[in-house]
Amino acid sequence: MSLNSPSRILPITLVLLTLTLGSPQLTIAEQRKSQVNTLGTYSYEPKPDDGAFTKFNPRLAPPPGPLLLRRGDRLAIIGDSITEQKLYSRIIETYLTVCAPQLEIQTRQYGWSGERTEGFLRRMDQDCLRFKPTVATLAYGMNDSRYRPFDTLNGKWYHDHYSEVVKKLKAADARVVVGSPGCAGKIAGWVKSRSGTLDEHNLHLCALRDIALQVAEEQGVAFADIFWPMYQQQVLAARKYGTAKKPYEIAGHDGIHPGGAGHLMMAYAFLRAMGLNGEIATIRFDSQTDTATASEGHKINRCEKGSISVTSQRYPFCADGPVDDDNSIRSGMSLVPFNQELNRFVLYVTRLAAPKAKITWGKNSVIVSAEELANGVNLAALFTENPFNAAFRAVDSAVAVKQAFETHQIKKVFHGQEGKRDMESAVSRTEKERAKLVLKISEAKSAVDHQLLIQPVE
């Protein structure tokens, strides 16, 4: 079939309606598989039985593959102004730093406001490839849609330019995750050439999402869906959390640039596409022998009368804030299976001589049944406030400072007067400054001593 054929490019898109579809006995993957619909040569993503989704038929994307990352990788996070917001990129870097420190990933973000795929093609040698990335995530499509209804020519233009970006990264020996665009919540107010309805704009973004999937398939690289999960939650989370006085807007208050919740969903898509499995800690306590063991990255210092002292090099991902606020990262964690798939800090308690136990971690406690404890409980989900919060915030703050400098380095120095005068000198000077900020992240990440207290409850 010709690449120009509308039936090859028109909307046939992805993803996951997390816990709102299917039987609660099924795993998330089984729920998703059970809802897949096939027509002709295409399989389509499951979607809610709701009129808001009637026009959208996203093409089924493959599940995440094996771990894409290797120890010591240099990760480039590339995209337009949504990337330059430095929210999902910060979530990714902080996650890799504290949740998967054993991988020793080095990260840079390359967000550029207003950029389309051809814009990055023009600057990628100077700004990105000079630093020899070994892994790259790409998030383009919002500006490539040109804020107008879909047309086949623009679809081909996006396909060809996105493909060329991927080819150049692969030629430089980088493993690639192709990201789709997100969704729109409003017609962009600042774009003079915008046209069409909001539905038409989202159908265009849905089509570009399928083209991004096509590019990933053709180039043999990973794919991260952003559009379809966000579009579903633009409808469903708005009903769940929004009010007339305070609407819940997953695509952001301007309809294009998401807040914390939307960016968490983006980070989730990329981290899963990288093949991360979310196994951060497994702590096992046998109440009859009063002994405990822990997985790699954690050391049991003492175990006595149900009190377990642990030193951890790996943190759970920590996020506080209201669950019903679209600018809250924690809210975004409620919209995708983040804790289940990426944030498992699990405690197993066996042979408990009581029907329940009180689990105290830091300053907080919960009551859990013996059956649940035997099957394992995820402390990261049970304890929003936990002993890792302060250390996590210190690392996250240091990551934010470094990523802000990276925007300055690329946009103000490399593309400014200093770079025009002597690029190599500009690179050398700014890399010395950046190295200090990288060191600050390393210094902020310290081992965390914490204690679990397990008390039987009749």
C-alpha cells in the first residue's frame, strides 16, 4: 500500500485504559488484550464505550520490550516546548537517578519551544550528536500538526522528517524511543494560522500518533504512546476530578502544555517503552523466625521483634500533592498504573500470628491483613509520605537546576553570539559548568536509613 494512501495514515491509534476496563481479576496487560479489536490487517487499541471516543480508532501498539537501557548510557530527551517545560524530562532523569541508580544513566534534555521535526534535524549534529547519545527519546507532533485538520501531504511530511531524525540517531549508534504527540485540550490561542475544530485537531494528532508508530515499526525502534492515554484522561479524569469552578485539564490550561499530571503520563510512557520493570525493592519478613532479607540495593542492618532497620541505595518514586489537581504529579500517578508497573517497593510478611498487622514506616502507619502481607504490599503506594521524601526532593531539585542550565547552554550559548564566535570554546566552557551541576545531583543522592515496624493486630 502506498505511503500516501489516506487509509495508511488516517487515525488508527493506541493505549491503555488503566483500571477502568475489564475484570479486576485480570492483570492490566490481560485487560488490554481482552479489549483488542481487529479489522482487516489492523488491530486497534481498546477504548471506552463512550460517545466521546467514537471518532477515534487508534491502532494497536506493541507492548514494551526488554530493557533498552545499558549501564552507563547517555540519554538524550528531545522534543519541542513541551519538552522544554522540563517536567516529564525531569521526572525521567530523577526516576533513573534514584529508582534505577545501578544503571548509572547520564541524561540531557534538548527541548526547544515551537520546534518541529525538521527543526531538530537542522540542529541535531551541533546540539546533540556531538555529545554521543546512546539512547534518545523523541516527542514531536504537536507543532508538526500545524494546528489544522489532517491532510495526507502533512502526514507524509511528518513521516519523512521523523524517519530521518531516527535514521541519524541510529547511524550515531543510539537506541531510539519514538514518542507520539500528546492531545489538545483547546485550540492553541497563539497560533494565527490555526483552523478547524478541536475534534479535528485531535483527530490530526491521533493520525500523527499512528504515523509515529509506523516510523518506529519501519525503523525497528521502540514506541511510546502519549496521545491516546492523555486523550482518554482528558475526558475521563475531567469528569472524575474536575468541577465547574476548577476544571481538570490534562492537556494544560492553555490546551497544549500539560501540567504535572500530564507530564507524569508522558514520563510513564517513555519509561515503560525503555523496558523498565519497576522492581525497586523486595523486603521479606518471616514473623516466626523474626528474620528479614532485602533485594539488591538494600541492606538489612538489624531485625528484632518485628523492627527492621534498612539502608537503601534505591528510592521509591515520591510525589505528594492533591490527587484531583491537574498540575499534581501525584494526580498523574492515579491515571496510569505507575505504582504497579514502575514503582514497586514491596514488603512481604509471612507466618504472621494474627489476622492483621500494623505497618509503620517513618511517621505513618497502616493496618494490613495477613493475607495481603503474605502476597506482598507496595509500600510506595501505601505511604505517600515516607522516609525517602526529603532525599528524593533534594535529588529532584538538583536535576531541575541542571536541566535549566542545559536549556541555557543550547539556546543562549550554542545558538548565541558566543557559539557563533567559537563553538568549540563555548562547548568547553559550558561543559565545565554543567559538570558541576551533575556533581551536585550525585552529592544530593545519599543512602537512606529507614525502619519498618511490623506489629500483629488481633
